[in-house]
Amino acid sequence: MTKRAIRKSIRSGTKKCAICDRACPLVAHHIHGREVKDADGEWNIAAICPTCHDEIHLDLPTRIIVIGWYMTTGGRRLVWHRKNESAPDFGVAAEPPIYGKIPYRS
């Protein structure tokens, strides 16, 4: 799928938010920012709803912290947690995000 087709699909409202699972027009969030190598790569983009995007960028008590994409037994999954919750523990055998090896940042 081309980048243009992905952007069109995100804006169409047919995909679901990777965090709250709500179907609506989505925005592309850069998980590790735009300054990293291959910033527009699939490993660094999460299609999320505007409400979740605001909760990531605004310093709210319910702020969302996105860790990255991980491969689970159920497939590719975006791993995140709330500001006042502890980060998910994957144990010593867990691999870093599946498309990039960028350390966890809060």
C-alpha cells in the first residue's frame, strides 16, 4: 500500500483507533518523533483518533504514553499505558518494537 493510500484510508473513517478502538477519521502519530531515521516508516506511525492524540501531547492526568509496536501472539499490537500506571512488563525475553530498535522514552 502506498503512503498516499494509507493516508486516504486513515482519513476515511473506516479504520479503528489503535488505542481506543473507535472508528472515526484518524490522525497519524509519530511514536518516536519525526527526527528519527525513517520517521514515516510503518514502525513509527500509529493511526489514532484526535482525542487519543490530544491525550498523548497534552500534559493531562490521563495522559497516554505510547511505547511502540510489538508482535504478540494475536499479531502486531500498539503498546501504551496511562501516565499514572506502570508500563507493561514483557519480561527478559521480549523483543524491542518490531520495526525499530529505539529505547523506551516517556
